[in-house]
Amino acid sequence: MSLKSKEILLSPLSGKVVSLEEIPDPTFAQKMIGEGIAIEPTEGKVVSPVDGEIVTLFPTKHAIGIRSNEGLEILIHVGIDTVNMNGEGFEVLVSLGDRVKAGDVLLHFDLALIAEKAKSTVTPVIITNYKELKSLSKTDEKEVVKGKTSLLTAVLRGEINMNKLVSKDPLRRTAEEVIDAVGGKENIAAVTHCVTRLRFALSDDSKVDKNKLEQIEMVKGSFSANGQFQIVIGQGTVDKVYTQLIDIAGLQHGSKQDVKNAAAQKLNPIQKFIKTLSDIFIPILPAIVTAGLLMGLNNILSGKGIFYAHKSFIDVHSNWSGLADMINIIANTAFVFLPGLIGWSAVKRFGGNPLLGIVLGLMMIHPDLLNAYNYGNALKTHTIPQWNLFGWHVNKIGYQGQVLPVLVSSYILASLEKYLKKHIPDSIQLLLVAPIALLVTGFITFVFVGPITFGIANWITGIVVAIFKNVPAIGGFIYGSCYALLVITGMHQAFLAVDFQLIASTGGTYLWPILVMSNIAQGSAALAMMFLTKDKNIKGLAGTSTVSAYLGITEPAMFGVNLRFKYPFVSALIGSAIAGVILAVGQVKAPSIGVGGVPGFLSIFPQNWGTFFIGMSITLIVPFVLTFILGKVKKTAASEKNKREAA
């Protein structure tokens, strides 16, 4: 029997508070499995937030489920995509069925290892049975301390039935309905599960009936990612549904790797290439975005015409110039040493030693080489330095800000390293593998890979610049109207490399400002749906996903709201296309990549702010108005149809 009207959950970790909408995973961002909050941890220790019982311990040790004495079901999920670490870096200190007190240590984890190997270290703390609550309030604190800070306050609606367990019949019925909705057992190539969702590798994704899935009571959502079709069931239930599903379909129990391997086989060469680029650039994106924001701050201080006509802030207030210069150095570091960052991430992705990748990247921008930014002038004056290799003259140039040369060289380095490890005895690998791999890769890079890929990269840059210089309206319209479509396919990640190349070659990118317009447009369409719909769940999702889209994270708005109803998505494309034309015609450029939302103006050249804000106004207004009008028209049409049918 419940003895309290409310229950307070203490923070299970120490760190920075993050809203669920900011989590880079739609399962949590769209609140498919419950309501709660997230924490960016500063240390690798998890404690119990309540007095209760351990009811879920996943084999991969990355998540723990607790049922409080008052009946709250709480999921603590350490990191995002940590299930793929298979328990590495985790040490669980409790067992299933253990009684725990608030503040008791539940597990230790290697924070640095998760940061290196997982998608994110951010840790959701979810109340999975929150619908049984009267209300749930969240802490206003920005920083929390494990076992001390009050994180969530749950007001109970009444007694929560502690014995409310799902019977076998509903579980089996759910499994049968899921099998039918995904196209039958013959369409399932492999299936496994994590702590919250079923993960399928399907033979044909087009056979999935989304409408049927939405009608299944236990299904809280579904989406596709990296060739896998994922169905969110929820903590404590997904494993039971999985067991029934395996039994009904006559399938073998699959591992995470089985599903990943089966899913990878479905990807065509282009999809595999895009996924590889995504795997390389996403880990370094936080450093690039941070650099972009800091460069925006420097632009405010050093940009002319912002505070004073024809003068910058530091021109008038010279005592601020030292601070502006320091900020500029801090901000520029990620771009100056970009090949080092890419080398680390790329070699790691290709299966080599990431430390050698860092060395390779830094080697390509060694100060003894001609700086790539001075290559044009040196070419005109015929002063390019050269190596004389026994009569063979090779240009001695660096690859500052370049993307393609370091990507190709990283693949060669990783492949060579793996080959050498297979053929050199373990006892002398330390002496031979790294020196040989770096020496051979370095030679190939400076003699062949660098010059060839440098030319290809400049050719790609030339095409983009030519389009935006000669026919800007067409370029802006195409990119503005297509960017959200690229996000759906995942191909948008490929354009990060183009952005970096444009910044390195021309000092700025035309593409990233249009990306910002697309993100804001998706948020505005979702905002209109919040006012149109009467469904409380969709209304809540639309409101929260609007905020995340305005801050640069569009997946919740796109997949959770706009694509579901279609006309909001189309309205967003129209608004983004119009804004794209205006930005392209106005030659709006960004010297860096920053937050892809409303704060994005900080990463735009100050002289382009006026045009940028006009484009932003369009993406705030046009998608909202179009979605609202189309929604009203559809409702009127549906009402008229119902009247005719009734008559």
C-alpha cells in the first residue's frame, strides 16, 4: 500500500542536467519509453535514486531498472548506444532482486571509454510508468550531485499496484502482432533486443505496416537507423516479448553483432559510404561546433558595423583586443588541426590505432611544409618548395583544413597496420608495425594521395562555388528544399566534408547557413501541429520537438510529428527552399560550423546577418502558416466527408 502522496528521486549521477529532447536518440528524445531527465556525467559512478528493488539488469551492464517502494519504475541508461560495448567498461555492484537504499552505489563505469566508443555519455533517468502519476516535476538545477540533489518529484495519482504484471497472453499477442506488422517471420533476417527495444534486420523494410504497429498497445514507437528497424517496447517487457517472438517465429536468439551484420548487408555502396562518413565526423562534431560558437563570439567583437559604423568593437575599445585574439586562437584550434581530428576518428573507424591517426593528421600540417592557404600565391610565383628524391621532385605542401587527403590516407594507414599485425610476430610488433605503417603511408600520402585528392577536393569546391556564384537562386532552392530529405536518408552527413572543404578553400561555406534554415523550418511546422492537434501525446511531442529543432536537433520533429502527417513536412520544405534562395542570392556564408538552429547566427559573417535574419523570419513564419492552413483545410474536408457519409 502506498504511504506517500509523492516521491522524490535523488540524482543517480553527478554532472550537468540535460533535457530528454537534447538526447541524440529518438527513443528517449521522443519519450517513447517514459518521462524524465538526463545527466551528462562527470564521474563514472551510479547510485540508487530511491529505496527499492533491482528489477532489471541487462547482460551488457549499461542499464539498470529499479522499482521504488512506492511503485515507481525507474530506468537508468548509462550513455547512448552503449549496448554495443557489450559490458566493456562497466562493473555492476548489485544483483537482480537486491533491495537498495537511496544513495547505494549500483555500478561503476569508465567514462572516458564510453566517450570514446559510444554515441554519447549522456545518461537518461526515466520513469517508465509515468502515466500512472498525477504529475512529475524536474529540478531547476544545472549541475547535480549524486545521492544529494533532488532530481525528480513524482506526485502519485493513488496507490500503484505493485503486482500489476503483464500476463503471458498479452505478451504473446504482442509478439504475434509485431511479427505480422513487420511483414511476417519470413521477412525477419535477424532480431535481438536491448533494454528498451526490439532490433530487427529485415529483408524488406517496405513490408513494415506502420499503422499496425501504432495500434499495438505495448509498442511505444518505431524507427529505422543504420539498416536496423527498431521497435520500442520498454524496460522490463521487451525481453519477455522477445522471448515470445523467438518462440512463435521459430528463430534463433541473435546477438547485437548478428543484427548489425545482417543490417549492413542491406546497405548499398552509397549508403555504406555515407554511414562511414557519419561514423567519422559525428565524434569530432562537438569540437567543431564549439569552435564555431567561439568564432561567433570573436566575430561579434571584431566584426565591423555591428556596434559602430565602419568600425569594430575592438577598434573603438582596444583594451578588448587581447581577449578577442585569445578567443580567436581557442576557437581556431579545431580548424587549424582539423586533419589531426579527422585522422584520429577515421583511423579508429577503419580499425587502426587512433593515436597513429593523430600523428598522420598532424604530419600532414607540419610547419616545415608549405601552408595550404599559401599554395595559390606560391603557385603564381613559382616558389613551391620541393623534395628531391634522387632526382624525383615532389611538392612539399601541407593540407591545412583539407578533408579528402586525410580520409584516404587514414584508410591506407589502418589497412597497412592491420596487415602488418597479421604478418609480424607479436614480440617485435611494437618495434616494426607503427614505424613501417607511418613511413609507408607518409610516403604514399605526400607523393600520390595528397596531390591527387587535393586536386579532386578543389574541383568539388569549384563546382559548389560556381553554382552559388553564377546561379545562386538555383543552388539555394535545391539545397534548401532537399536538405531535410537528405536527413531522412542519412546522406546529409556527407555534406559535412563539403562544408569543411569550402571553409578551408574559400574561407566560408554557403551550405551550412541553409542547413540552419531547414532545421528551423521543421521546428516551425511542428509548432503549428502543437496548436492544431487535440491528441495530448502528439501535442506534447510537438512542443518539445519544436524546441529541440530550434536548437538544431530535428529528428524528433521530423520523425515524430512532421513526417507522420506529411503536410507539415512539405510546408517545412517550402519555407526552407524560399529561405535558401534568399540566403544564396545574398551570398550568406559561415566561416565555421556552429549550432544548427536559432543560435546559428553567431557562426555567420556579421555582414551577412541582415539577410540571414530575413531568411530565419521566413522559416519561422511560412512553415507555421502553411501547416496551420493545410491542417484546417484537412479538418474541414474530413468533417464534410463525415457529414456526407452520415447523410
